Amino acid sequence: MTTDTTSSDPLRVERDGAIVTLVFNRPQALNAINVAMAQALLAALQDIAQDDSVRALVLRGEGRAFMAGGDLVTLQRDPLGGVDALLEPLNQAMLLLAGLNAPVIAQVQGVAAGAGLSLMLQADFVLASEGSKFNLAYINLGACCDVGASWALPRWVGLRRALEISMLGETLDAAQAQHMGLINRVLPADALAPEVRHLALRLANGPTQALGHMRRLMRASLETDLSQQLQAEWQAFRACAQTDDLRAGIDAFFQKQPARFTGR
């Protein structure tokens, strides 16, 4: 993994200890995702999924925006072929993202629209700067959504609001997005990066395997009945019971001191 902040690659990978940051790096296009970026995102997540030392993942955009959506030049040139070329790697990437143990934080500034908003919705935590704007936007182009938006949006805001956001195509400011449950926190622009790093460090120092089970259990709970969910919790707890972290947590409890988790 590289930490080259001068890279012109469409996706930059930065490493800070157990924290990995994926930087959407097409600032001249407000980080609109093209085929090269989609393929790079998939490749990066394939690496991260195989790397147990990654204990928190941050998604952010370079420059003035998080991500302004899909690259319309690609779609204008060949609508059908462009859709397939973008969504094949993006769909694989979203499945890898959902399966990680490492919690995922989206650091949003400027605009998150279209595929950018869809991708943001896959994160566990969203911290946004004041002045950020959010628009699912697809309907304004005569398209339905992609990148898992129809799966994630009703889970975060409920069906009624999901239909409003997706079918009216209106822009929401940061306060509205927080009120609706799209994002967790709104911060001054100069406080955004420090707060994201603080949260990422907190999560990276947590029991990574247990956090992974927790994020997957919560997502699955809306698709399963109580009996199935109880069984899934049982199996996940059994997996946690075999980790060093659970033993460390119990020992720390009896010693009346904070636990020191290793992610193992």
C-alpha cells in the first residue's frame, strides 16, 4: 500500500498504522468515479480484505468534493457499455466493503451526489463538514440508483424518506442530512479531518473481529426473522469467544482497567 500524496492515480491509498484511507483522486472532476477509479477501488478493497492488520478504513475525496457521482463522459460515450464497465467492479467492491471487519468511515466535504452518495451510504459512520450538500441525483438524469443505494438508503432513513430522497432528486444540506439519519455528525471544515482521525483511531484500537461481526449482524437484522438473528448472534459470539480480544476484555474488566485490544 502506498502513501504517496502526490500520486495522480484516480484512487490513492494511504496508510497510518492500522488505519487505511482510500482517497478518491480526480479533484478536477469533483472525484466523479470513472472506470479506472472503479477498478482501482476494487483492487484496493481486495488487498484490504486480505490484510488483518487493517483495523479501520476511511473514505474521502481529494479537493472540494467527496464524490460528484459517476463519470458522465463515460456514460455519454456508451451508456450501456459504460454502465456495465462501472458497475461490475463497483458491485464487487461493495460486497468486499460490507464483509470487512474494519469499520468504515466516510469523511465528506463539498458534495456527495449520485454514486458518491450511494458509496457514502455503505459506510458505518459519516462525518461531514458544514456546507456539504447531498443529492441522490440519479432521477434528474433519467436513471435509477446503483452502488447499493436502494439497499442502504431505506435502512438509514426508512422507506418513506428513502422514496422522497430518491424520487424527488432534491439537494439536502448537512443539517437536513443529519436530521434524516444520512450522516452522523456535522463539523466545521477545519475540524473534520481531526475528528475523523480521532474516530478512526478509537475504532482501530477496538476489538476488530467483534466490530466486524457487529456491523454485519446489524445489517443482516433487517432481512432475517428473530429466530434466524438469534442463531446468527450465537455463532458470531462463539467466534468472538475464540479471540484473544475477548479474553483481554474479560481480564481487563476484573482488573478494573481499560482493555487493550489487538484485533486478534
